[in-house]
Amino acid sequence: MSTQLTPAMRQYVEIKSRYRDCILFFRMGDFYEMFFEDAIRASRLLDIALTSRDKEANIPMCGIPYHARNAYLSKLIQQGCKVAICEQFEESGGRGLFRREVTEVVTPGLVFQEECLDARGNNFLAAARFLPPFAYAALDATTGEFFYEACASGEGLADALYLLSPAEFVFLEGEGMPLPEVAGGTKGRLGRIVEGKLTTSLSLASVDDFHVPEGLTGMPGGDHPAHGVVRAALYYLHLHQPAALAEISRVSEKEGRQYLAMDETAVRTLEVFSTLSGERRGSLLWAVDRTRTPMGARLLRAWLSAPLVDAGKVGERHEAVAELVEAPADRRDMGERLSGMADLSRLASRLAQDRSGPRDVVALASALEILPGIRELLGTAVSPLLLGGRDRLGDHGEAVGKIFAALHDQAPAGMKDGNVIRPGYDPRVDELTHLLTHGKGMLAEMEVRERERTGIPNLKVRYNRVFGYYLEVSRSHLERVPDDYIRKQTLVNAERYITPELKEFEAKVLRAEEERNAREEELFLALRESLKGYLPDITRGAEAVAEIDVLLSFADLAAANAYCRPVVNSGRDIVIENGRHPMVEKILGRHAFVPNDCRLDPREIQVALVTGPNMAGKSTYIRQVALIVLLAHAGSFVPADNAEIGVVDRIFTRIGASDDLSRGESTFMVEMRETSRILSGLTERTLVVLDEVGRGTSTFDGLSIAWAVAEYLHESEHLPKVLFATHFHELTDIARTSPRARNFHVSVREWQGEIVFLRRIDEGSASKSYGIQVARLAGLPDQVIARAREILKNLESAEYNEYGLPSIAGPDAAGSVDASQMELFGGRRVGTDEGAVLEEIRKADVERLSPMDALLHLAAWKERLSKEKR
């Protein structure tokens, strides 16, 4: 086929052969073109027209304007594509071709274009080992964040990756890439986490041969489980973004035991980052986020993902928040200064990778210029975190001075636009700029002079990129055109001309513009290189800004919503006075929310059983306790009047019921898997939150399991603290035999046949479930409600009719049935004589009868025998 292709297409094919796994953006003039399979795929993903080249009509083609590249690139990245960007250069590549080469490969985890990034979230590339010993490394090349963790189990790895939500995965050959179609278990969970994400397998030999940069600190030893994945992440970065590799200066170990652990189920059901429907609004992050900067927003998410378990470090955060709460004027001033600050971390990263344009560098200086004011406002700080943050903000006056001395305040994004260098910085740039600026005046003078010389009143001097400068004369005045005009182009209503004077001017202006642009680029690149020496201080300053922003956000939250400073200590009790649910309170308003107390301890109230009708607030209550514990460990004040919380090292939840059809698992199987994981992962500092365990199966089975689970938790040697909401009122009897179990209920009042939810948690069990009243509130028809009351009455009185059928069947059920032919449980025909009853007893399969079936059989037989005796 190559002999049939034009030189440009042969150039394309040669470059594409080196980037087979990428969609190739091939620059041709003002467009990026795609051909062959790339064109077919991209046209579908981008919803753009698929066509073909004129000279090669059989070659599929599609294209996008060069100026809209990043918008289309973002769409492809979000759909898991890898894109190689091939630029066109002015120098000839031979045979009349422009030289073209790939300048960068963009992948979902290695993308630097702002349009492709979430400013308030990280963009992680994850390298993972999916076999024992489990480990992962996470790299955000846009900020330089790089850390690794060894995980004790596949479940631990799945939880960590779920929290990170990486944009892309890489793994070493032979290290167990999970498959989404694996149903259930750890492999299935890992498979679903990577599903839909770009995944790349790396050759073990290639990764081993890769030389880790010498300046990188914190590299794990060869015997560490994460050694291979750290190397894999660096090697992948080297393959696709080698300039970014130089910016990665350190890698750190994340030790899980330093943080409060939450598995995927807990994060999802507590709605920490999104609601169960996937929305940010209504989540904990939405309720507490008052950060002003992108760096602060990312750090807040990190703190909520990994709350601390060191009571001393948690106390330092609370001390800093308390100090800010007590300084409202300084807090307001700091907030105003931080608002609108550019993303200092990513600007520093772009500078390190030689990606900064003039506008980026000016934005960097503007952000650094804010820091002295923040440092001044923290001048009287006494808490260790605020003092440390103030010192790390640093003094960047020298760097800021260099930037503003060299660059225009309104510098363009790129070099080709000109007007980059500030007047007075460089004499040659000033001279050339003067020529270009006054050149417009010279053109205006030339236009006036030519009009007077030729007598053509509408003669105009114009410019376009194709012909350069020209004189345009309308057809009505062509007879006045002088002989020294040289015709350049004929239009329908006009002619275009050039003159020797105009061509001389054009050459002079173009030379001046080219020289000015080249000189400006030279000066800018020298400035950018000189600024790299300030990067360590800038990075520390960005980290300090992020930390101060989060602490300020916590303080604003506390002051605005009357949050209290919790005490997190080394004890094991949880004592909360008038606690509130942070998200529900924000939606309803503080005064509309009914606060409640909570006390859990391993001595008297280890297991709190909470009963009450649906919609009364059981789930809200047990969730709010877990959320208050999480917020306290993250360093925030909490929605309560007072809170004393012994360190919690893990929050387990089993809340809600839903099928997981993708796994082929029922509601009950999902519920049991989650419960099993809880029971096998208990520690003495675990908080367990259970809601309606056993609801996914039959009543007796569900009650039995719920009772056994509650009993197991109560008798566990670890004595975990447990909040157990249930609709099984029989479960409250466990408090009679379990000394550390205590009953609580959501108070309800009946008024004129209606129920009123008081939302208050009181000690003792609920008197009844009020299920029918709740159904009435939900709008069930009156006929259904009346029938339900009748059935409930019969069930509660354990009534059976004269034929042995439960009265749930209704008063008329027996009227149309011949007693001698009555069918019970599967069509058995029953007589009324004693022998027939005995025969039925002999043939009864006792092992297959449920307890309820056995009771119904026994009641029917007893009734028939009693009648026969009469």
C-alpha cells in the first residue's frame, strides 16, 4: 500500500507505527488529522464527521481545529484513550514535506492540559501489584505527589484504590491484572475498580533495566512489596512524559496503621465524597468544604480519605482550628486573600517541566505575591501547625521581582502572540516594538498619501497571512491605478496590488516581528530556567497554603454552624452531646434538625440497639455518629454541643440493601459478604454501624442472623463499639442476656390516628413498628391500609380458622372449600378421622418443614382432633 500513498501519508504511517496504542493527532496546517482506524474510532468517540482524503479516497479521515485541541483531547482522555500529539515544524522534512514529530503522549493518568483536569481533585496514575504481597504506588504528575503502600490483603488494596480513584492503571506482567467479569470476592472488586480505565501491562525486563533518577529520595528497598510498582510508575512516566520525571524529587510511604481505615462500603454508604446516587451535593465533602484554593480542596479530600489515629496529631489540628475560630477578623482577611489564588502546586509543576507559558509564570508570581500577607496575618499564631505553616510560606520577593520586571502583567498564553516582555526590560525588544507599533502609523500615512496621489478615495492598505500587505482598489476606480502598481490578485469587486515601497515596508516589519518574537522567547526561556532554583521553596509554600486553607475551612465551618471542638483521646469511649448529621443539617437548616446524644463504651454500652419505625430517623442517627467520629479524626470541629471520642482505628458499616447484578449477587449475598468482612476485621478500637441486618431474607432467617451477629459482636474479645439499628423488635431481648447491650428507640407519638416522628433517641425499645402508619403516610390506598390492619390483628392474635388455615386468608376463605378436600401446604388432601391425622404425621418430612409450617400443621391437626372428640 505504501507505494500508493503520498509522501505526507507515508510520513503519517511511519510515525503511527511507533505509537500503535495511541490515537495520533497529526498536525496538518490548522488541523489535527486522524486517519485509518484512528479516524473511525475518534469520529465515534468525538461525534465528528468521518470523511476521506481527496487523493486517497479509500483512507478514512477526520480532523479537529488546532485551537480546539484540548477540548477534544479531554473527551478522549475521559473515555480512556491514549493520544500522541504530532506537531508540524517550519523546517522542511525533505521531499517538500514539513518536519513532523510527536512532542508528547497524553494518557488519562499523565495529562497536564487544564481542560482535562479537575482543579479540586488529584489525577492519579496507579501502578499496582494485584497478587500477594499486595501493593500500589500513586503518582500525580501535575503536582509531584508520589507515594506507595503495602497492603495486607487484596481487600485492603481494593479499598485503597477505591479511595484514590485513579485515572489510569499500570501493572507488571504476571502480577495478576484483575478482570471485571470475575463475580464476587476480592478479584471481582478489583476488576470493577479498574473497569473502564486505561490499563497497561509493562515488561518486567524493561522496568528492571530502567534507571531510577539519582535525585529521587524515599525509594523503597528491593525487598519491599512496593519496590516494583514504584519503578513501574516511574518507568511509565519516563516513556510518555520524560520532562515530568525530573520534577519528581521524592516518594513517601503511606502506612495504613497511621490512619482511620474505611473500606469501600463505609465510604460509599456514609456518602463521604458523593451520595449513593453519585452526586457531590449531599455528600460530607460538599457539606464541609469551604476551601478557597485548588490545593486546599485536594488536601481536604485527602484528610477525609485518611483521618489520623494519633490523638496528639489530631489535637494539633483542633488547636489550630480553635485559634482561627477565635480570630474572626484575621480569618476573614485570610479568606479574602486566598480566594481566587491560582493553583500554586500545578503552576510550580508546569515550571519544573518546562510547560509554563508567559501567562502561567505571571500567575505564579501573582500567587506568590499573596503569601507575605498571609504570613503577616499569622504573625501572632501560637498553635504548632499555624506556626509551621507560617514559616513554610517562605519569602518569594526575589522570584516575584524577577517575573514582574521581565513580563507584562497581561502576558499572553503563548510566545507567538508577542507582547511578552515588559517595556524597559530589554532595549532591543523596545526598539523592535517601537518599530512595529509605529508601523501602523506609517501604513496610515501611506494610505493617505496614495489616495491623494492616485485620486482613489476608497483605496485601502490591508493585510492577510497569504499575501501579506497589499493595496485594494474597487473596480469603479481601476482606470486611476498608476503604472507602478503591480497586480497581485483579482476579486469580483476589486483588484489587489503591491508596490516596491509597500514590499520594502512589509519586509522590514516582518523582520522586526520575527526578531522581536525570537528575542522575547530567548529572554522568557532564560527567565523560566532561572526560576527553577526557587522551586523547592515554592513547593513548600504551596503545601503550607493548602494546609492553612483546610484549617481555615474547618474554622469557618465551625464558626458558621456552631460546631464544637471535640476531644480525641487514647480512651475507648464515645460520648456525644446533641450531635447532628452534617449533611442533613445543611439541607434542612440547623434549627430544623433534632440533635441527639450518644454514649458507647466497652464497659456498659458496648452494643446500642436502636429500634423505631421506618422514616423515624434510625439510619440518620447511626450515620451521624460515624460521621462525627470521622470529622473529629480528620481534624475538624464536629456538629455537636460536646464530643469526647476515644481513638477509633476503623469504621465498618452495613447500611442499606441493594442487589449487585453485575456480580450476579442478590441483596442478601451482598449483605452477608459485607457482614462477614466486618466480623473478621474487628479490633478493640473499631466502630461498627449496622442498619437492618437480615432484611434481605425471610423473617425468621433474618432475625436469627441479626441476633447471632449482635451476639457475636457483644461477645468478641475486642469489644468493638456497635450501633445496631433494626426493625426486628424481637432483637431487643438480647439486652436481657447481654450485659453490655442497651436498647434505644426513636420516639414517636400518635395523635388522632396519625403518627408524629419526634426524631429523638430515648432509652428503651420501641413499643411497635408503626409500619402501617408509615405506609399510610407514603400514600397507600385506604383499602390496602384497612386490609393490612385486619391482617396484622390476626397475625398478632395468632388466629386460625376452623380448617387449620391462618385467618390471614380472611373470613370468607373457607366458605368455598370442601373441608374433606382441604389442601394444606402443597396439595395434601386431609380427612377428619384420627387415623388420617396419624398417617399425615408419619409421612411429614420434619427436616424440610420451616418452624412456621410446623406450627401451622400442628394447629390444624389439633383443631381436627378436638372436633372429632366432640
